[in-house]
Amino acid sequence: MKWLIMSFTLLSLSACSMFPDEIATENEAALVDYAQATANPQQTVGQSARWGGVIADVRNGKDFTIIEMVNFPLKSWGRPIVKDQTNGRYLVLIDGFVDPAVYKKGRSLTVLGTLEAPQKGKIGEYTYLYPVIKASGYHLWEKEVEQLAEIDYAPLWFRHNFYSPYYPYPYPYRVVPVRVQKQPTQKSTKN
């Protein structure tokens, strides 16, 4: 009986997705990565993909929105890993209106959807072939905040003997900036 309960618990935990609901999918193996789509754009049309990155531009049409994204790889829970090097750019097609005041340039976004035929566009004067993903779900990530943390470099014996009400915290303290990441919330929209 103990083994049955343990195996059921492990099975139920493995079925849980760490991704937010909007970008979670049952079939992770069927997702096309960005490198595949850029190498063989015509062969990947109609397949599913989940890509993330940083918003470069938002353009609203009559009944749709096009978001130009700078592609970055994803963490295990779907948030883009923003680095100095990018994989390229792609376009996201979303039915309806997306507010550019909320979906600002520089915000992190992850998109789940179906790949469509690539489109030519321009980045400055450079002609670029954009992979296109029609979004079935998307998640706008909260901004990461930096907080200050105090690190005491004094040895333990020093802290034990000299940190008392009579000796208020001597100078071995240094303030070091530390990046703290909030856990994902469920504030995004799903189409």
C-alpha cells in the first residue's frame, strides 16, 4: 500500500507543469524550437511552438496585434533568460487589442502558439525574414527587482564575542546588490 501511494504521488507531481496555465501544453516533445524554425521555415508551418523573449515593438491593427520579439531561450518554468546575445527576432500575431502601455518595449513575454509562414520585414535598413507564431496563449512576466542584502564577512567567533548590545554591528558589513526574482503570477491574458 505504501508503494502504491508513493507511486501515485510521484505520478501526480510529474504531471504538474511548472509553466503558467496560459503557456502550458500537454505535448512538450512536439514543440518546435526557434533554431529549427529559422533553419527550415517552410517545413515547420502548422507546428506548435513556445518561444520567449523581450518585446521590441507592438503594432495594433484593426482586429489584431503584431508584437515584434527579440528571442531568448527559456528557463525551466518559461521565463526568458535575457542575455547580451540573442537568437534573432520573430513576430507574434494576437487576435484582438493588446495595450502597448502594458506590453512595453523591454518587457519579457512568453508565447505558445502555431507557426505560420515567415514574413519579410525591415530592422532599420536590413531586410529580415521573421518567423511568425500565431498565439493561442501568452504570459507577460513581472519585472525583476533588485534588492540590497547585507553580507557579514566577519568570522563567527568575532560575531559571537563582539556583537552584543554594547557593540552595535561593527564595520565588517558590506551592502551587496542581489537580484531577487518574484514567483510567476497569474495576471496575464489568454486567447
